[in-house]
Amino acid sequence: MKKGFFAVLLIVSFLVEAALCIVLYNKLEDVKQDVVAVNACLKQIENNYGDESQYSTDIDYTLIGNDGSVLFKTADDLSESVAEAVSNSDSIVDVEVDGEVVGKMIVHNTTSNLIARYKVLLIGGIAVISLLQLVIIAGFYIYLRRTITEPFNKLNDFAVRVAGGNLDMPLNMDKAHVFGSFTEAFDMMRVELKKARQAEKEANDAKKEMVAKLSHDIKTPVASIKSSSEIGYEISKDEKTRHYFNLINEKSDQVTTLVANLFNSSVNDITEISVTPLEYNSEILETIIRSSDYLNKAGAFEVPRAQIYVDKLRIQQVFDNLFMNSYKYADTDIDVECEKGSGYIVVSIRDKGPGVAENELPLLREKYKRGSNSEGKDGAGLGLYLTDYFMNEMDGKLVIENAAPGLKVSVYIRTVEG
């Protein structure tokens, strides 16, 4: 409503300014000598020539004789000769008495005075109207600042606070300005975000409590499995059986450690799982890979000899995840290749399955992301995410590519120069 009021005022001021210019321009066009008044004055002089008391003074003029002498003047500063009259653009009329020219009447030209006066009026009118327009524009600026700029800045500050996580400070609502309804909507958004954050916190707390209970509950049967496997290992005479009991024992220890990690990661962030690389001989890789390939799908391979920089538990998890994915999504024979490169031992694990769509390969490293071939298969989308995280923490890297056929995952394990 107020915006329209300012607009109307501004339009009216422009119309008044235009009307003033038109009126004064027309008056300037109409500025001419009053012929009727001049003729009446001339007639009166001619009828009363010589009697100055009877001369008309309705207009300004000078009466001069044939010899150029000044006979009569109605005012000072009037032309007193024909030459001066021509210079001032005055009108010159012959004065005749009884058919004889006895002198001349020099009628003062008032046009320049009128034009000057109209110019003053025009300039003054435009100045006043322009000043009024400036006042209107200044008022409109103040109005816009109070109703748009300042409320917008408040909304912007509020949005920054919300983005920064401050959901406790409400946004003052003022429905008088154009952002009134937005103000209310923004504050409703803040309230809903605060509720969602509280609900998320409660859900996380519940998850942590559940994981803590599960961690405790899992440890007990795992301890029993470990005890049983140790007894079986001791009483068994067959070397192959002893190997499997030992494998059960090792996996029990690994499960115990992973359960502890699961508890810690639920309390903190998953990327806060500790990774502590140390120097090992690369011979451990063969044992770790064979341990991960519990279905014996991998063929023969040979690990180059070098000192490697790994966390033994985490590199075991890396290969466990890779073999488990291959079992789950490909279920084929697996080729394992090991080669020594510049600063790394590269272990490549390739299955003969359908692989993954090219546009999905980069997503496999992200948390909770899985390929389209995972439909109907169990999983949370954390295996390759954690594998990539572990390798980065051990100063290595993970490369995933399609092998046509199959999927090839290369693990770059950093070597230590002797």
C-alpha cells in the first residue's frame, strides 16, 4: 500500500513539472507588444501634443522631436534615440499632428523582461518540484530499507545461524513488512529442524545403547567359541583339523576386536576407528589373504618380498571385505596377482562376475552407497568405504575398475625402503 502511495506522489510531481513547463512555454510564445495600448497612447499624444499632463503613462515610452531631443519620458533607463531604440529592439512610431510628423515615439520593449521573469518562474518551479521529488525518493528509500533491506538482512543472519547449528534463537516476527509471511515460515522451519535434531539425537542414543548391549552379548559366545577352538586344537591329532581350529581361534580374536571397534565407532564417528600402521615383512600378506579366502576360490599367487607399512588387523579387514564382496556379488573363481611397484606392493583381486556399471564405480567408496547389482543381497554399503578409509590411513590407496569380465580391485600397500 505504501509503495503505491510513493509511486503516485512521484508520478503527480512529474505531471505537475510537465504542466508547469508547458504553461510557461506557451506564455513565452505569446509574449508580444500590446498594439492596442500603443495605438491608444499614440492617439492621445497626437491629440494633446505639447500638453505633457495629458500624455498617457499606461506603457513605457520616450517621445523625441525631429531634431532628436527628448520631449517626454515615462521612466528612466529608456531608449533616448533611434539608434538606441534599434539596439534594444524597441518599437519606433511616428507622431503626426495635422498630417505633419513632429517627432517619434519610442515604445519600450518589455518582451525581454517578461521572458526573464518567466524563466525565473520556470527555474524556481522546477527547483521546488525537484526538491519535492528528492524528498519523495528519500522517503521511498527509507521505506524500502525498513520494509525490505533490514528484514532481508535479518533473515540472512537467521539463515546463517541456523546453518551454523544455532536452533535455539527464534526469529522475531513482523508481518508489517513484505517478508512477514516468510519470517513466520522461517521460524517454523527452525522449530521443525530443532525437533528433527532432537529426534536424531534420541535415535543415535538408542542406537549406541543397542550396539553397546549387542557388543556385550556377542563377546560371551565368541569367548566360548575361542575356548572350544583352543581345546579342539590341543586335542586334535590331524594337522588339517588343527589348521581349521587355529583359523577359528584367529577369527574369534578378530571378531572380538571388531566388536570393540563397533562399540567405539557407535559412540564416536566411524572415521575415528584407530589405524596404527607398523613395519612388517610382506610374507604376512599371503597368510592374511589365505585367511580371508576361507572358501578357497583364489588360485596360486606369490607375494614379492619387501618391508610393508600396515596395520595388521586393518589390512586383514581390507581383504576380508574384498573377498566377501566377491563371494556375495560374483560367486566365481578369483584371481590374485601381486607385484612390486615404485613404493608399493600392489595386490589385485579379480572375480569373473558381471562387474559394476561405469557410472557407479566412484560411488562404491562412499558411505552407504551400493551398486545396482546389490539388489536382493544383504549389506549396508560400508565395506568398500571402510576399506578405502583404512588404505588411506595406511598411506596406501584403493583402485576399483571393471576387468571385462568381472571386477578388479587393486590394493596399493606402501613399502618401506631399507
